[in-house]
Amino acid sequence: MLSGFSLCPGLFYDTPAQDGILSRIRIPGGILDSKQCHAIADIADNYGGGYVDVTNRANLQIRELLSGISSQVLEGLQNIGVGSRNFAVDHIRNIMTSPTAGIDRQELMDTRPLVKEWDNYIAAHPALSGLSAKFSVGFDGGGAVSVCDRPNDALFAAVLIEGKVYFRLCLSVGVKPLIDTGIVLLPDQCVSVCGSLAEVYLGHTNSTGRRKLRLRELLNNWGCENYLQEVEQGLPFKIIRQPKLDKTTPEKRLNCQYQHLGIHPQRQQGLYYIGVVLPLGRLESRQFRGLADLATQFGSSTLRLTPWQNLLLTDIPERSLTQVKNKITGLKLDFSPSNINSALVACSGNKGCAASATDTKGDALTLAKYLETHVNLHHPVHIHLTGCQKSCAHHGNNDITLLAVNLESDNETLAAYHIYIGDGLGSVATGDSQEKFGRQLYQYVTLAEVPILLAQMLQVYQVKRQNPHESFGEFVNRYEITQLQSLFSLVK
């Protein structure tokens, strides 16, 4: 394996973690075939902890490696299409698209060819190794399962204009969410614009420095319009501008992050996909192999990872659904959107990261086990446990965020959490700027108290919501913090 300046884990260089060496495998678009799944599962067993983790960019991580993966094994992965052909650019962030690309009944365009084209472009241009490891691009095809709200430096979002499909260019500027630049592109122009965005970045940042500016930092410092003018100068065509949308990103679909779970008809007649819940994104090697075998026996021999840390089995004939469901259950996995694990996210915690104040992964599993027996949710509530302020596991909005802290009590250090609710947007709260994680509800809740308190919160929500479709976020945003604290204390 190689060494490099990137602080982000990769496949071709060693990245130390608290629990051993960490390897992260880019899966462009999140799609793997069965042969690739088996090869990765073998590495997890032979080198790591016997499991893989799906990340919030639809990567795969192998943890607890005792030694670096041998060059022969790495070459074998490249030969079956895992990892970039050019290892120098393999550190660049995974290319994101909807996990239902090509099978979504509502999508305007299948974005898988764009993912492949941009990945090939990266591999064919070694100079792009100077990009920040966090340089991130996403393609959204306008379907029901959207990635418009996922964090990316650049997003190309499909829209229909006068009966023709275009892609709106949205950029992340500073700490703001993605903004619509007003630029619309034909599908065959998107990768050229990606390339020009990258070239302008390389021309205005220190590509050899250890700390490289994020694209959004450069846009914020220099000005988005100045940057785009130089991008356009590097293109062989004139870009088209349309009025910017009021919303930050086009056609944002509500609760789209949960619509991939469960059983859904595809655009292909008679075929279905099944969204499988992976508790905290983790998949044991035997489960990974089992799902890959199911995909071969009943589907198209592929699995699709999602940026919500779950996965899809696709192209299942209707006649096989019952058999496939039973086999998924036999692997001790579930596909119900209401499963508490469907929207439960946690970072690696202090077992894998020195920056974490608590064992967030272990605490999340304890929380899930308690909530499963005390709360009956009708649709997901997004709960996020983060070991520090960096919020590595999830950068989007949450219903409930638990920020790990250490509590000193009687000369003893206890694991505890600050609890935040909602994203603060549209709430009745006024005054100073909103908290990063939403509105703070409680401070220093001990680990023993967390499951009981969250169960109370969810029980009150189930009873007092205005209608069965009101989300937890909508519910809490109707109240002041003091009112919520009073409400949540009612259940004993």
C-alpha cells in the first residue's frame, strides 16, 4: 500500500485508526456486482474485523485491519473493477447518484452513464490527483429517491424545461447549503463542466499542500460568479442561464431519504427492488455474501449501496418477492422503513476514532434495542449520534441529534450527550443564530438516561402529532423548547 498526504481513508494507502488500519473503497454510484461483493467480503475476513460499513457517500469501509492489504490483492480488486485504474486519483470522494438510477419510475434521466463518464475522466487525468480529497460531485436524475439534499461540492440536478431534460448546476458555497447557480446544461455537457470546475480549482489552490482548500471555501473566498466565469472560459460551448429557483436545490422531494426502503415497483414492468435496512450501516461478511448470492439467484447480480447507509436488491421478479423476503429475514436483516435502525446513524465512536468522546456505535445499538421494545414508529425518525462536533457520519438535517460529551461526577468520568432537535428551520424559536445541530433540548444526559428519555419523546410525538403524516421535525418545530421539555416529561 502507498502513503499519501490525504487525511481521508483510501484503498491504496494506509490510514491508521483507533481500532487498526482503515480502508475505504470508492464505489462510483454505489453499484457492486456479486463477484466484487465476494472479493471485498474475503478481504474483510482475511484482513479486517469480518464486516464492512456502508458510508454516507455509498462507499465501503473495512475496519480493524491488522496489516495493509497486499499489492496482489489490490491488483486483483482493480482487475474486477474495484478501485480506480489510476491509484493516484482514487482518494477523490465517491461520485454520488440516486441508488434507484435507471429503475426509478419518476426519474427524468438515468444518471449512471454520467457517473461512469466522470469516473473515467478522473482516471484518465492524473493531474486531478491535486484535487482535495473532499472534492465531491453528485448527479440527481429527478426521481422519487433524490440526492439533492446530500452534501456535495457540485450537484447536477435533472429538470424538465419545455419538455427537454437539462441539468441545473448547484454549488456549495461556504457553509451554506447547495445553491442554484442558474446554469442549465444538456446531459452531454455535464462532465465537461465537471472537468472545468476541477481545472479552475487546481489553478487557484496549492495542489501540493497538506491542507487543501475545499471547493466551497474557494468559491466563498473568490466569489461564485468570478469562479464560474473562468469555468466558462475553459469550455468549448456557451453555457445557458435560466432564472434561479427559490429553493436551494431543484425539485426537492420530502422524506426522499426513506422512500428507498421496503418493496417498490421499478420502471421495468414486473420487476421490483427491495431496500434493506443495515443497522448503523454495518454488514457482516456472511450477510454481504448472502445478499450478493440473492442478487445472483433472483436479480441482476448487483447490489446498490445508498448514501443513507442501506442497500438495494434490484430487478426482483414479482413471483420471487416472498422467497427473497424470507431469505433476507434469514440473514437477520430487515426491509421495513419503520424499523428504528432505518434512520439511526452513528460515527465510529471512540473505539475507532480518538476524537470521539463516547462509544457512539455501541451506544446507538443499545438505544435501538431499547426503542424497538418501547416505541412503535409508523415512519422513520432520524436519530444521529456523533462523537464530536465534526459530525462525520451525517452532515444533513436530523430529527434528533445526540452530541457526545464527558460528564465529570464524583471524581468519575461518565459518558453523556447533549440532545438537539430538528434543524431549527421554520421553528417558532427566535433570537440568535440556530445551533449547528438544531435547537438544544437537554444537556448532559447520561448514557443510562438516553434510551428512556428518547422513548418518552417518541411516545409523546406519536400521541400528540397533528396527523399520522406529521414528521417528528414538523411536530417539534410547533413548540418552544420549554414547552417541549414540559411535554416530554409527561410520560413516566
